[in-house]
Amino acid sequence: MPEPDLYQNQTELYDLLVSREDHLGRLMPALQALSPLADREVVEAGAGSGRLTFLLAARAAFVRAFDLTEQMLVRAEKNRRARSVENCSFAVADTRSLPVESNSADLAVEGWSVLEMAGWEGARWKEAVDGAVEEMARVTRPGGTIVLIETLGTLKEKPDGPERFRDHYRFLERKKRLQCTWVRTDYRFESVDQAVGLVGFFFGGEMAREVRRRGNAVVPECTGLWWRRV
């Protein structure tokens, strides 16, 4: 599991990695099937360097995006200026305590962040996940939707999430009553060497060696969307 320091000190490599994900563009159609985005107000938690933010902003009225790591948001703001995106904002905040009025968003979404945060909390992970889900529900107006986007397996062609997250998945579905759907969001790298380097940087040496063994610049990825109406 990536350590918090990675998100503070390796923002450029992280940004390059996520720029290669979902090369066929399947995530946004899956998300819009759950919550249409046109003219909608969106709150995003765990924004990172802004990849999901800009996909949302291309369709929504406005996106208020938050992340716990200031260094990530420096990168996100640089990316925003480079893309000339005006209908989004970035600010530092914990998913469990968002500086947003209650019932003010049509969609509250997080991407690949809540389960990582829960992992850092150790034995208190249930409290962390519960706090994040309830805070996302708080900022969403009645009839709106909350969506948690999390991995269901890198180097997997069918959903098979990491063992360390199995209890988290069950908690989301049984205790928080979220429904789950999934989509393939494969990475496409410029070369096998780039795939090995970036996968190794984020996921570790064992997965990098498997990418090398396969010898393919396309790395399969399954992504889950856990959601419910408010």
C-alpha cells in the first residue's frame, strides 16, 4: 500500500501514472449512468492531481475538489491552469470533514482515496470509512448521489480486489448499504519499460516484475463504483 509520503513527495510520477489510466474512457460513462452530470454541482474528495476533477468539470456546472495533501493540490492547480479549466476549485480538506454546506451538491464523489486512508488508520479503519461516507452524504442534497470509486484489482481482467480491502468492500455494501458496479479502466503506457517503472513506483516490485513478464504496455485494471442515493 502506498505510504502518505508518496503523495507528498512524488506528485509528478503519480500524475504521470494516473494520466495513463482508463485509456478507453470507460469510467465517465459508468459514473454518468449513476448520476448525470450536466449542469450539476459536484463535490469531489481525494482529488489528488486532478485527473478525475477535470473529467467531471468537462460535464458538470462546477466541481469543488478537496484533498488531504497540499502538495497534490499544487500539482492539480498547475494542471488546471495548463488546461484552462475555470469551473473547478481545489482546497485542502479531509474527506471526513469537508468545508462544504450540507445539502449543497448533486453528486459527492471520491476516487481511489477512502480505502487508502482507511488503511493508514489501522484498527480504526471502520470509523474512518464510516466518517467519509457519512460526510459525503451530508454535503449531498436529497435525491443526489454519493459514489466511491475504488480499485477492484490491478493486473486483473475481472473484479478481484486486493485481499487487504475485502473487509472494506463488505463494510461498504452491508453496513453502509452501497450498491456496487464495476468497469475496466486499463492503463496504456507508452512502452513496456514505462509500464514497469510506473507500476513499480506505485504498486511495488512484485507487480512490476509481473508486468515485465507479460511484456505488454497495456495493464488491465478493474474499478468499482459503490453508490447510493441520498
